[in-house]
Amino acid sequence: MIISSAKPFGEVLELLKDEDDIFIIGCGACATKLHVGGEPEVLDMLRRLEEAGKHVTGWCVPSAACSVASFDSLVEKDPSIKDAGCILVMACGSGVSIVSKVTEVPVYPSNNTESLGGLSQGEVFPELCAMCGDCKIYYFGGICPIGQCPKRLLNGPCGGSIDGKCEVDPEKDCVWELIYTRLEKLGRLDLLEKVWVCEEG
Amino acid sequence: MPRNFKEKLGSDDFLITAEISPPKGTDLCKALADAELIRNFADALNVTDNQRAVMRMSPVAASRALLDAGHEVIMQLTCRDRNRLALQSELLGAYALGIRNICVMTGDHTTKGDHPGARPVYDMDPVQLLDIIRRMKEGHDLAGNLIEGPPAFTVGAVTNTDPSNTMQMLKLRKKARMGLDFFQTQAIYDTGQFEAFMEETLDIEVPVIAGVIPLGSASMAHFMNRNIPGINVPAEIIERMENAEDPTEEGMSICAETIAELKKLCRGIHIMPIGKHKSTPEILEMAGTRKKSR
């Protein structure tokens, strides 16, 4: 899941200051689950924009903004997109990019895209994966230090943690504490012995 | 010929190294004056690299200025601000300018410093950097290309000294496997714990240079215990500082006593006073260390 958060409404309004005839596109995937681009949030955005004196031509929530097939597929959902002077996309950066690709008017984001994370039992887990393109997560008990350690360390913790907490965010456990505990449970502390060296080519 | 830091590492000498910070600016006078205070005591000066992620003059430039003034230097190099290209080119440049000793470390995160918006690099960690330095010394860069005039660095790394911290001890062993010439530690106040650390790591056979920071007050001790990772000032030392008539004098005495203890346990000390080295000669004399050997 792509973790994104809503920009402050004032910032969205500032982005749209020279625009009218706005069409809003939400996202039925991650942004819906995170409540930053589902139908309720799209309708709330529509109301707030109208209250701010903007004209909204229409809206739709495709199953995933990042996999919109074509402009026609958006027209099928709401033909008023043809009258739009611009589009506000309530999705992650990928969603905004794909909507830009299939449309010919200015496209604005309502969200800030933060990381590749997850959601479980109502709790959001950011930065679970750094999308490095060379997955090594098995060696770390299913907890990726590239994604979760602010220094992306592979060979063990830095000297910066105090009482098992992260140097960068003292509220967070040092990911190496979590990796150690997990591998200990799995009986695979031997995996920590591996020395990760850099290679080129 | 006076012996250099590397030769002294291979001897039985108890080594004294001392931290010098490059200036926040272009004027090196203060750093050079600070170094002058300890000319006859320090075997090498350890030049910091944007320590605590606070932007200062390049350690390469400051190291070269100290070399010109007749000091031996150990240049620190962090993984925070440079990718693999920059790290390797910095090392080549440093060696070409006469810098022979380096000490590598991860580096405090940019969010802890004075430019918190800086993009942290961490393209590699110290274990990986040590591996690359080893390859460079053998005549190749990371990509396997030949290096003309390979840099024959003496290489150190830093370590935590809590023997109960399994992950830190594991990382120390990984660093040692990369062919290290010395370890430098965070400031030691608990010599009992340090002795246990030395016993725990006896098999590693890498010379250990223990850090010391003279205390200025009891509140400084409390602050370091809370905020500086790897520092553990024991209660009895804090009590001595609290009861001292002159906390500065007491801090110097404690530091000298610690150094005297460390002389029995490891190969040297690395003194990192807060501010200048004004008191360093007196502390070292109180600790009974000799002036620097030739």
C-alpha cells in the first residue's frame, strides 16, 4: 500500500487559485483505505471547494487511480470531466501521474505521498519497504532495515540508538531491536552474521 | 626519524589522540591554536567530519592545515554526506594531500544537526566502506577498476562498548573482519564495564583507543546519560561531581583517574573535551601519561 496523507486544505486551495471548473478524481485502492481519496473524502473536498467559491464539474472514484486505462474510461464514469478546466487527484503520486498521462488539462495533487507501507487492524505502518529492487527481507526476519532504518543499514545498528529507540525518532523502536527479536523467535540469529558488502555491476 | 601513528600502533606505547573540530568558517587560527596546546602530548589529532551533523569546514582541508603545522592527523569520514563515488574520491584526495590515518563512522543523522532538511546519503555503512577501503588499498576501486598509487591508509572505526549489547558487538566483529588497524570508542566512565568489553572482545586483536570526555558538571553527566548514545556515567561519579567544591577540577581528576585505569586495559585514549584543549595537558599529566613518544 502507498501511504499518503492529505495536504492542508489551504494548500490545495492555493494550488487551485487560478482554476475553476474542477473535476475531482479519487482512488478506490490505497487512498480509500487511508481515508484520503475515497468517496467520502471526495465528497467532502467537493463541498469545501464549492464553499470556497470554486465550481466543481463532477467527480469519480476509479478502482485505482494508478491504473486508469484511458480518458474515455473516466468519461464513462462522469462525462462532466470533458468540461473540466483542471483535475484534482486525491490519490498518491502514481495516481496523479497516470491521470496526467491520460488527460490534457492541468492535474493537481491533494495528497502528499510518503512511503510504501501497510495497514493492519486499523493501524498504519509507514516505510515498510524502500523499493530497492533487490529484496533481501528474508535475511532480516521479514523486517526490512532499508525501508525502516533511517540510515538504511544492512550490517547492524548504528551507534545512535538509546535504550533500543531510534536516533531519529525516539518514539520508535530501533528496527534492529525488532529484527533481533524476530530472528531470535525464528531461531535464525545466524542470519545476522552475514556481512553485506557493496558490489558494482 | 619520529615514529608515526601507525608505527606506534604496532609498538607497546600507550597512545594519546585528541579531537579537533574544523571551524564553522574559513579561519583555521582557533583550531590550530587548540592543536598547539597539545602538540607535545597527542600522538595524533582526530579531525571530525561535520560532527553531530553540524556543517563545518571539510575535514580534508582542516587535516591538511594541521599536517602543515606539523601535527599527525586521523581524519574522520562519515557515510552520511557522501555516496560511494564521493567517499572514494575523498579518500584518494585525502591520501594525495598526505593524510595517512582515517576513522570511519556512520554519522549522526541529518535531522539531528543544523541542516535538518539535508538529504541523508548512507549509500553504504561503515562495514561496507571498510571493505571498499581494503579493496582500494589493494589497488582497485569498488567497480574493480585499477587505482594508480593505491592509498596505504591506517584505518580505524568506532564502536560501542556495552558488552551486553549483542547487536553492537556483532557489528564490531563485522568491522574487525574488514581488516581494521584500530577501534576508537565512545567516552568511557565505567571502567568496570569497559574491562568486561575488553574481555568479551579479546579474540578480535584490534587495538582499542578508549574515548574520554572530562566532565564539567553533574548536569553535564546527567545530560550525556540521557542524550548521548553509548555513554554511561555511573552514579558514584555523578555523586562526586555533585559534591565537588570545584566541579571543573573534579571532572579533570575523574578523567585523569579514568585514563590511569584505561592504561591497564587498552592501547590508548582519545580525549574529546567540550570546547578547547586548555585542560588536556594537565589532565594527561595528572594521569601519569608521558609526553608523546618519538
